Amino acid sequence: MNAVFGLQYTLAAKFPLHSGGLLRPARGRRHPSIYRTETQGITGKRVPGKKAKELSDEVSNSNYAGFNVGGSWHPPAITRGEGVHFYDADGNEYLDFSSQPACVNLGHNNRAVIKAIQGQAEKLDYIGASFATDARATYSEKLRTVLPSNLEKYYFGTSGTEANEAAFRMVRSYFAKEGKTKVMSRYNSYHGWAGATGTLTGNARRFALEAGGGMPGVVHVPDPYCYRCPLGLKYPECGVACADYVDYAIKSEGGVGGLILEPVTGASGVVVPPKEYLPKIRKITQENDVFLITDEVMSGWGRTGEWFATQHWAVEPDILTTAKAMTGGHFPLSLTATNKRLAEYYDKNWLPVAGTFSAHPLGMAAGAAAIDEYKRLGLVKKSALMGKHVGKRLAEMKEHHRSIGDVRGLGLFWALELVKNRATKKPFDTPDDYLTGGDTMVHRVAQKMMADGIFIYTGVVSHLIISPPLIITKEQLDTGLDALDEALKVADAETERA
Ligand SMILES: Cc1ncc(COP(=O)(O)O)c(C=O)c1O
């Protein structure tokens, strides 16, 4: 084990996490042409018409662009959505191949969810979270039918960030008297952009989120990222040493009360852990009396072929957080669900979490209708089934695209990791390229796809994320995959020859 842990120092030297990030001058920034969205840097189908350009200009001139450099943001103006498609102000149709950022799992404009929101708005538009409503009671009952069965008490918020901030507060407050106020997370992760969650986030976004100071008491640990093992090992001979490292880190740190992780990592590249990893992490956290928080903001709601990704490994977390596809993206809603131990504690102690829009009646109605729709359409099973087709086709693509370094996924949740050199795994771009608004290779591939009428989400830093609405047909999947196959030529052309 010593050799394994010794590697952390070598790695820290090789991949300096605080390598300057935003403080460095932008290096050779290339600006893309006409359209560019906030996080994906994509171009529209063609040069926009007058009205579309006016809408785009008004928005980009007067609105901030999240996780982007404002001046390079020229968003396509979208006016309508229907099923797996959305439409721009010029009437161009786009296939949504990523459910936006993995939230429109039911497709755009699901009629049942819209009707539920309308019905609730007519009855009771808003009431504060200190009141009970029929919508809230109904939704709580329905949640019990899909969540891991040990999770019995719910806090509703409005975003994934808020769900994770709530989990962090609950853990810290629970263990405050014992001084177990540290919370661990992994490097290759995203948990949100606020105080605690911005620091818990481990990927390149953290350099910007932490600028000016992060949250004390956050400790990062390595990931089960086998393609680029942070410990320099190979599965299965490694014995899943990255999980053992967590045990070592908890004991060496002292004062650790929680560990948060994405069971299947999302925006940082759809990393599916080896089968032993999560059960092992569950055992370690239990033995050390550390709360395990599984962040299912992206991986929940059928995305991976189970209601929640932890269910693939029969792991029950102490806290599960989720958001995004809870309402199929129709209303901002999030959940922090806890086990009995936390529930009983907060029956007797003051909960340091609240929000004006917590348990908003429209969100409760939308969430309940969404669960009904997931069940009626059999979308969880469908995701598992259709995912096999995606995996097969992506594996075939790897055979003839030199730029594909790795293909990973589960259910309808897949990533391609692009590399400049497959032998050395050299990436096309660096975190600095991403943080300075550079026109990264994945953006360029996404631009080509958008020009062909397919929207694809780009991860941090070198991934393309395939996470279409779970209602997608095999033919529609093939349309998107064919466009991806074609667009990857952009990357292939810039790979290094062996
Ligand atoms: C795993 C994960 N956690 C948390 C968040 C933050 O959610 P939100 O953007 O709703 O605040 C995201 C968003 O992409 C996410 O993917």
C-alpha cells in the first residue's frame, strides 16, 4: 500500500491542481463563429435570421453566461420543444442528444407533467414550506416507491447545488459536537457552484469556484477513473486501491463526518466505477462512522438503467441528493433524502436548512406526474435496453476514430473521451483552455453536430456526453450516432500520428 499512497506526491507534481487556472493569461484563444451556448460552445444550424439574431444579442448582451467567458457567448434562440426535439427562432429542428444537461429525461414538453403544473397553478400557486399540501403529501408517497428503501425523510430545494449544500449542512451540524466536520469528495467531480459545493467539486471548475477562498474542512480523494488511474494502477490487479485510499484518508485526516460522490460520475466524463468500488466504499464509510452522500443529480431518474445508479450495486447511501430530471426539467426541483438516523436526529434538533421555494406546490405536482410518466412509459428498463445499442455503436466507432481514447457508460448515459494521441492518452485541451473560454476540441465536434441539427453536451474537459431523453427511439438514436460518427472526423484530423 505504501507504494500506492506514495504516488499521490508524484501525481501532485505531475498534475498540479492549483496550476494557476484563471490567474493565468488566456493562451491563444480561438473564438468560434456565429453561435455559442453558455457551457457547450456550440454553433447553430446556420447564420441566424434577423429575429433570431436580435433575441440572441439581447440575451448575450444583458445576461451573464454561466461557466463561460461572456464575450464569446452567442446562444441559439430557442422557441419551442417537443419530445426529443427543440426548435430555434428560424424554425430549425435539433435532436436533443443529451437531454440538455441530462435533465429532460421525459423529452421536451411532456403533456402529463405540463397538465399537472397547470392544474396545481389553478388550485394553489404557492404556499410556504412550513405548510403541508396535498401535492406534497402525494409526491412524498410516490418518492418512497422509487428511492432506496432506507431513505425516509426528504428536504426539497430548487437545484442540485442546493440539495448538496443541504446534505453538507446536515452532516456538519449532526457531527458538530464530535468535531467531525470535514467532508470528503473526489477530484473528478462536480457537486455545484455555491460555498460548500464549489469546494467539494474537484474538477477544473473548482479553480474558478475557489478563487478568493474555498470552504474549510473539505478534503479531496482520488477517483475510480480506470482509464487514467490516479494511482497509476490497473484494474483488477489494483484490488480497487482507490477505495482503500479513502479508508486511509479518513483515518489520517481525523474529524471526517461525510463523503460525497457521484456513483456514476457525470459532467466529468461518465466514469463508471469497477463493480467492487461502491460496496467497498459503503463498508469503509460504515466502519468509520462517516455518512455516505450519493450525488445522483445527473445519474438519477433512470439515466443509468436503474432509478438511481447506486441500485446497480445494491448500495444504500445515508443521504441521496438529486435534481435535474426529477420533473423531467419542467420545473426546478431538488431532493435531499436521508436515512432514519438523520431523520430521528432532526426530529429533536434544529435543521440548519430552509428556502422560500422549498417544496413549491408546482414542483411537487410536476415531480409526482414525472414519476407516473417514468413508470407508465417503462423508461427505466428502456434506458437499460437502449443503452446496450449505444454502447455497441460507440465501441464500433472507437475502431475507426483515432481520436476516441475511451468509451464509457451505463444505460443511456455515455461519454467519449477524446485524445490527441491514443498511445500516450495525451488530451487535446487542458483545464486552462476550458477555463479561459478556449475553443476546445469537444466544442468543435459539438459545433459540427449542432450545424447538422444535433445537440450534444460537452463535459469537463475532453468529453462528449451522450444522454438523450429516455423516450428516444432506436432510429433517432442512430440519427444522433451517425452525426457523431461524422463529426468525429474533425478531431481525427488533428490527432498525432504514431
Ligand atoms: C452531479 C451533479 N451534482 C450537482 C450539480 C448541480 O446541480 P444544479 O446545476 O442544479 O445546481 C450538477 C449539475 O450539473 C451535477 O451534475
